[in-house]
Amino acid sequence: MLPVPLVITAWILIAVAVAVGIYAGLARLLGNGQINSVELIQTVLAIMAAIGAVFLGVYAYRNQRLQEAASIRDDHGQFLTRYNSATEQLANDKAAARLAGVYAMARLADDWSQHRQQCVDVLCAYLRMPPGSDNGDAEVRTTILRVITAHLQSSAQGVSWSDLNFNFDRAELHNVSMRGVMFNGMNVTFRGTKFSGHTTFRGASFNSALTGFEGAVFEGSSLSFERAASGGKFVIFSDVSFNCLNTSFEKTSFTSDTVWFVEATFNSETTTFQESSFGGLLATFQAAEFHSRDTIFRKAIFDCASIAFDDATFTGRTAVFDEATFDSFFNSFQGTTLSKCQMSFDKIKVKTDETLTGLDNAELEHGASIIKDAHPFDG
């Protein structure tokens, strides 16, 4: 914007020039007798008053813009001060100060939309650091997870963080409860993350372009993705170790283009995908190892372009696909190995003229068997 004195001078000169021009034009009318001198003066004064009003309006608008710019600079300065203070608190040796820093950073994220992602990144970075030895560190981490979860609910009070990116890679998380969270940003990743205790993503929505759990480890009493839903492009559980007592993907909806459980290992007592559905382009359990006592895909719906259990290994007591629907164009079990496991496909629904490719060549070890409609499967 131009300096104020220059703007004022320019407007005065413009006003004078306009007034002189108007006066000269009206003077001709006066000389022709079309108006008298009193009307001439009144007309000129009215025009001058109008020009002055316009000038005052422009000047007032300019002052308002200057004040707004100054206010923005002041706000930015205050946000920076709050940010520096919150980061210092998070780095404090005392757990109480770090807890205060968590809430301070969360409030700043709510208020500072321009740098909300940066504030949330700081909270996630704390979780990615190795756990501290002091007793209060666990409480700080629990608080961060609780604050993040509260901002990811569909019914979240105040500001939602659902459209942001989240990086929990290599974090060590205990008793994670992310029921009903909504991830709508570009990326949410838990690569190499270690989960312990009770972990639940029940009812969660993963709508990010990339949802990544590669190399994650789940340990503890239970893991639940029940009634969760995945959209976006990629959902990746490759090389994940499921070591919880119970692992449940019951009634989970996978509509992402690609769902990868490649080389995943299931060591739970019970692993269930009962009534889960796969509706994207590809769902693959290639080279996955199912060591759970019972692996359940009962009433699962495979409606994607391709479903693959190629080179998968089943070593538990049962692998149940009863009443499952195979509407995929390709349903492949090539190279599947069963050891001591009874795999059943009772009352399944398969596309017309389609088969479960590869089951007739499955490798059966130590009394393993494949049952279809209560009879040994003959391919």
C-alpha cells in the first residue's frame, strides 16, 4: 500500500482537477443563460462534498486495513510465543510441566489454523520418542492419545483434527482406545508401532489416501477393529505381527482400492474376520501365516476384483470360511499350505463358473483337510 501522505495529496489534486473541470463546463452553461450563478455554486459544492465523502471512505478503509495487518502481526507474535512456551513445557524434566505442555499445544492447535498441522506433529513426535524412565511419562503419553482421540470424533466438541495427517511410526503405545475416530487426511501411519495391553479401533473410519500399519506389532489381551471402515487408496497391514490373545476384524468394511495383509502373522488364540467385507480392487493375504487356534472368515464377503491367499499358511485347529461369499473375479489360494488344520467352506457362495483356484493343489500336512459342504473338497 502507498504511504498515507501520498494518498492524501493525490486525492486532493484529483478533487481539485475534477472540480475545475466541472466548473469550466458549468460556466459555459452559465454564459449561455441555461443556469444562474447560484445554481452553479450549489452544484460545484455538492460535487465537491461527494468527492470528499469518497476520499474519507477510502482513507477510513485504508486505516482499517493497516489496523488489520497490525492485528495479524500481533496475533502471529502471540501464537509464536505460545508455541515456544508449549514446546519448552513438553521438553521439561517434570511430568507435570509436560502435561501442561500437552494441553497448551492442543489449545494452540485449535486456535492457530494456519499451523495446526505443525502443532499436532509435535504431539505425535513426543509419542515417537523412546518412553522415559520417570513414572509420569506414561501419563503424558496417555494424555496425548486421549487429546488426539477426542479431536477425531465425529461428535468432537470444537475444532476437529480429522483432516490432518498423523505419523505414529515406531511409537510404543499402551492401552490405545481410538473408538470411533475419523482419519480423513492424506496419511495416517503406524509403521513399526508397538501396541501393548488392550487396543481398540472399534468403529474407526480410515479414509486417508494411505493408512499404513507396516511392521506393526500388536501384543496384549485384545485387539479390535470391529465395525471399522477403510476407504482411500491403500490400507497396508503387511508384515504385521498379531500376537494378542484375541484379534478381531469382525464386521469390518474394507472398501479401499488395495488392502494388504502380505506376510502378516496371526498368533492369537482367535483371529476373526467374521462378516467382514472386501470391496476394493485387491485384497491380499499373500504369504500370510495363520497360526491362531481358530481363524474365522465365516460369512465374509469378498466382492473385490481379486482376493488372494496365495502361499498362505494355516497351522491352527480350524480355518472357517463357512457361508462366505466369493464374488471376486479371481479367488486364488495357489500355494496354500495347511498343517493339522481343518479348513471348511460349508455353504459358500461363489460366482457362476468360478472356482477357488488352487485349493485342489493345496499342500496338506499332518492330517490337515479341506471340507466343502460337509464333504472333502475335491477341487
